[in-house]
Amino acid sequence: MAVTTNDLRNGMTLDLPEGLFGVVEFQHVKPGKGGAFVRTKLKNVRTGAVIERTFRADERVEQAIVEKREMQYLYRDGTDYVFMDTVSYDQIQVNPDTLGGAAHYLKEGDTAVLQRYGEEIVGVDLPAAVELSVAETEPGVQGDRVSGARKPATLETGLVVQVPLFVNPGERVKVDTRTGEYITRA
């Protein structure tokens, strides 16, 4: 679907010759001389690379319709992740490369919003924080709650985060999915 650059909004996805890009930022500029233009910051949906691009005002660009579907992660099939649509119960296999860093926060039974462009998965929306069990870390040190010292902990998904010294193996911790940092014990 073609739209003009005057219709750009944050979060909109564009199908440009260079690939699929989400609009991160846009600014309409009307200089004293010359024609108006639109300065944008675009993020490649597949690679995550951010580019800056300037368009003429009223330039036509192709808008990509990205469908968002809530899916439940069921299990691993070899290297692929198997998801089930929570409405139609259809199952799809997703390559771990497609999931990117989101794979570190998914455990069986979790739901995530998968972004589809045609038949291709182009992104994953996770909750802001997830609860995961600590699979492996050094034993906790009793009484050391104020020093702010941290130690590495491997979580059930294989993700390694820095946790306070008092966290023990088997405990559940809350992790921020945007930064990958420990928030609190669950």
C-alpha cells in the first residue's frame, strides 16, 4: 500500500528497496528556501541496523502491512522453535536466527507476539520483564545485601545475567527483556 512521506508515523513499517524498515523517528522540515522534506530514522526490521534517510515531502513510499499475532511457544524441534497461534491453533516453526535475542527469554508455555510480513516472521514482541529460574550460580553469601556486588548466573534458557550475591540456584528472578539485566527476585 503506497503512502506519502507526509503520512509517516512512528512504528509504521515501510517496504523500501533496501529492505523492511520500521519508522523510529521522523521530522517534517520546511526550510526558508527550497522544498519541504522529511528527515527519518529507520530501523531495519530483519537486522536491527538503524539508518537515517531524507525523503522529499509528498514522496510516495510503500507501507508494509505487518500482522501481529499472539503465539505460544511450545517446544524446540531440533534447532527450530515451535509456536502455536492462540486463536487458530496453527503451529509454525521459527528459526532461532529470526528470533534473535528474544530466544534467551522464551521458555515452554510462554506467549509472545510474533510480527509477520506475508509468511515471514520479521520480529518478536516480548513482555517488558520475564521470570526465569537460576540454573547455575555460586552459592549465595548470607548477609551481603548492601554492597551491590554481583556474580554471573546462568538462567534456565542459557542466558547469563549479573545477579546480587544473595541469589541462589533454583530461585526465580525477574529479568528486563530490553536490557537483559536482573530486576529482582520473583
